[in-house]
Amino acid sequence: MDFAEYNFNPFQFTPGEDLLLDSHSRHVSFFRGCKRVLDLGSGRGLFLRELAKANIEGIGIENHSASIQEGRSHGVQYFEADIFEFFSDAAGQKLAAACDGVYCCFVVEHLGS
């Protein structure tokens, strides 16, 4: 979907960034001891920003260009792909094998039937 075509802000119905950062920060402790974490459907990279504060490398898997642009403005690393394409791609599989943690939050509601 081309959000610009419909003058639609894809972030307009989400809670404020401070609330989301706080929510994601609560999950960081589950990844202590990890060296590299994949964030599936990472969006704007809020969880990845919280991981970075804990000195844990994170890589976002995302295909929404506006989210990627926003995340990159905060230093977030991305592998640009749909989650399912990522795991079907040889480069994605190699990257996944090099990670010791996986985070997936706010994804189910985007899956089709």
C-alpha cells in the first residue's frame, strides 16, 4: 500500500514514542547475554534502540520504507525484507543463524488470514 497516495500516516494510531520505548525497554532483560538479536517486524526500531542502550547488537527485519527511514535516523540497522521472505532468502538464513536471540512484537495483527 502506498500510504502517501491516501495521505495516511501509518503511525497515527500508535501510542506515543515514549510509551512504546518504555514498553519495549521492559523486554531487554530477556536478552541479556545475547550478542546479536533479530527483531522481526521491527518497525521504527524502538526495541532495537533499547537493545543498543544495553550494548546488545540488534538487527531489524522490516519492509515498510517509512518505518525503516525513521529507524535509520536513530542508527538502527535493517535487513529490508518481509519476514517470510527473510527466512526464505539465503542471506537472511545466514544472518538468522548468526543471531542468538529473536524478538517479535506487534506482528500478528499484520498477518493475513
